[in-house]
Amino acid sequence: REKRAKFISTFGDGFDPEVLAYLDEDVREEVVSGLEIEALARVVDALDSDDAIAIVEDLDDADKKRLFAVIKPEERAVLEEGLTYPESSAGRLMQRELVAVPAHWTVGQTIDFMRLSDGLPEDFYVLFIVDPHFRPVGIVALSRLLRSKRPTRIADLMEQDFVKFEVEVDREEVAYAFQQYGLVSAPVINEAGRLVGRITVDDVVEVQAEEAEEDILRLGGVSE
């Protein structure tokens, strides 16, 4: 523990922000508290939105204000919106990075779009099909898309019977649904039914682990 601060400072700009997403919460808070605001801004910029929010939510109000003053306006908007959702909700758990396309596109158009777009998530398994109001109307597994011929319409590939979650839904309910239906990724919608994010199975595994730990602590008659 006494060497952590020196260890992080030795890396400097070479420190991989992804590390923070996997640290124990108490250790992460300690590491983050030792970062300069500019370094923290680089971390937030590099992480997926859900991991970034998990870090920002633990900052005190003064540090949040300093951070929001140096990050991009669009990043600040995403973080501020995410922090408005209840801590145990789907809205706090979801990632904003996703792939959404209209049903009238072809497989070829969709593949070309994904190749040329700079804003795609680093990892994704499902494409969300949306109507003109950006409401999800179907999903297409990435594997099915890649096995289909370029002229095929997305409307002919998409599954219309799929699970979606509202932003206010409790994350335990989300985890239960993922387990019951064997989900890999699912869309999250706001009050108007518009697509605002996605939840992936790796996020849910973390929730399940936390819930299991809580149950074990209760069985032992102890708290954190």
C-alpha cells in the first residue's frame, strides 16, 4: 500500500486507465485521489461511460467541479446525466457506447458504417435496430450480420422479441433477467422509450458477484 502512489506516478502518462475498472473499490478511490485533475480527465476520457461514472461518483463535490471544468462538454453531459440515476439502477449500470442502425439499411451499408465510424464501442456483440425516433424495434447478433450477404435488409434479420430495460429498473432485476434468458447484451430505454444505452453480460457478472458477497456477509452475521 505504501508504494502505490510512487508506482502510479512512475507510469505517468503510460498508466492504463482500464486498470481502474478492475480494482477493489477502496483501492481505486485511493489511487484516484492521488491523480492530478488533468490525469483524471485523461482517465475519464479513455474509459467506457459506465466505468467513468463509477469513478466520478466517488469524488467529492469540489473535485467533480474541477474535473468537469477540464473535460469535453459532451463527456461532461454524459457523466452528469448518468449521476442523476439511482445508484442501483440500470441507468447507472449501462454504457452509452453502442451500435444502432435503422431497419431499412442493408447488411452492406451496416458493415460499411461500422468500418468508417470512429465512435463505436471497443467491444460489442449486438446491434440495436431503431425507428426514426430512436426507439429500439429489434436486435441483430453481430455473428448473424457477418454471415449474411451484403444486399440482405436488416429488417429481415432482426429479432423483434427481445428484452429491454428502463433506466430506473433495479440492477438486481437486470442481473436476474440476464441469467434467466441467457442474455449477452440488452438495450436500455428512457421514459420516452428512446434508446439511451446498453448493458452487457460483463457488467452483470460484476453485479452478481457483489450480490453474492453481500449474501455471504449476511450469512456470517457481519457487514462490510
